[in-house]
Amino acid sequence: VNGEFNWDKYLQQTGMKAAPLECFKQRSDVIPLVNKFQKSQKLETTDARNPSAISVATIVDMQGPRLRLSLDGTDGCNDFWRLCDSKDIFPLGTCSAHGGLLQPPLGFKKNVSNWPSFLQRTLQGADQADSSCFLQEPDGPGSNIFEIGMKIEATDRKNPQLICPATVGNVERDQIFISFDGWRGAFDYWVPFDSRDIYPVGWCSVNNHALQPPGVKGENPIVTDKLRHLAEKSKRQTRSVTNQLEPKPTIQKETAAPSGPTKPLRR
Ligand code: MLZ
């Protein structure tokens, strides 16, 4: 699925570490999410651009456990992706069961006064996603334990169909800065540590989702120096750990008792 890109090799080459699973809301790096949804099914979802409103959407594409949703009544320019265990998607009928009203989406093509009749038509005989498709969103980790320099997989928010290798470029309270490997910073963004747009290394491969290879525009200038420093530090740590594993010499060089004659050798 991931074509040429090989995380193991890449981590080795760069001397960097993958962020541990405990950092993520998306912990499943070994168990794939089961996506039982099908294209063209309808569901209810919060509007990505207006999260207080719930609208009707159609699944227009899928990649692994991700669904591309198009809000009914819009032109598709503001489609967005959700995981099949997102807490922001619901079976049809959920809104009214809770006494709510489905809202016309931002970008509704018609006059808002046409919404009730449009809604009725769009729901009539709709191919609806069964409630068994909707999975429970996992609990997030309680706190931000990401560290600068950790490698992750992240959604490219400018091309949200893409997931790309990235580096934690900075950490600030509950936010982390996503820095895409091999791009110059135009795609980078801050995100809460429990975001659904970041995944552990290996997530794409396990979940049958394409992973883009890193760009070829060199290292990210924002993090380059920090990362170089961290890479050096982690190499040094690895070395000193290795040293500790080797049997310690019983006699240190500087304090070593002379093994030869007690008097210094004359040269
Ligand atoms: N073809 C597009 C995709 C960029 C993807 C970057 N992802 C971090 C471009 O070159 O702009």
C-alpha cells in the first residue's frame, strides 16, 4: 500500500524516533479499524466549517477507515474526511431523535427557504448507513506527551485526502506543531495532541491507507536545527546505553594502577 516509502529505513537513516502509541488518540497501529460503510450511503454529520450545525452528508469516497463526506445540497468544494469511528457522524434520524433539526449546510446551493423540501427529497429512499457501521471514538490520552522530533503520520489539511510523514516540530501546552517532512512549511499546522488528524507511524499501512513519501524540498527549515541537535543527542544516548551494556572495565584508564614497573618508564 505504501509503495516505496519504508518507515524503518527512514527512521534509521534520519536517526529519529517514532512517537510512541501512548501519545495518540488513534492507538491502533496493529488492529485496523473496521470500515463497514459504503460509498453513496447517507449519514448525519457536524458541518466541518460550522461544527454547531448538523447536516446530511453522502459518502462520496473512502480510503481505509476514512470517509469523504459531501454535505447534501452543496457543490462538493467543501467535502471533508472523517474516520469511521468519529464522534461527529451519526445514523440518519439521530438529530430528530434528540429533538434537533437538521440544518442547511454552509454553501447550500439553494435559497434557505427551500431547505425543508430539499431535505425531504434528499432523505426519501436514501441509502442510509446502518447504525452498526458507527464505531465508538477512542478515549484520548489524558495529556500531551509528544516531544519535539518525534515522527508521526499526519493529514495534509490542504490536501486532506493525503496522509504524509511528519515531525513534531514544537510542543506548547496541549498543542503540537506538525511539520511535514521534505516540504518547506507551507503545509504545517498546530493541532491539539488528541487530534484525529495525526496517527502513529505504521497506521496507514495497517489501515490500508496510502501514505505519501516525504517531499524532496529538503528538510523543514523551521525544525532543522532543533532536529539535528535532537538526532545527535539521541545518537549519543544510544551510544552510552550500548556502553553500559558492555562489561565495564574493572580498572579505569586514568586511575589504573600501573601494571608494569612501579617507576615510570624512561624513554
Ligand atoms: N501536489 C501537491 C501536493 C503536496 C503535498 C504535500 N503534503 C505535505 C503540491 O505539490 O503542492
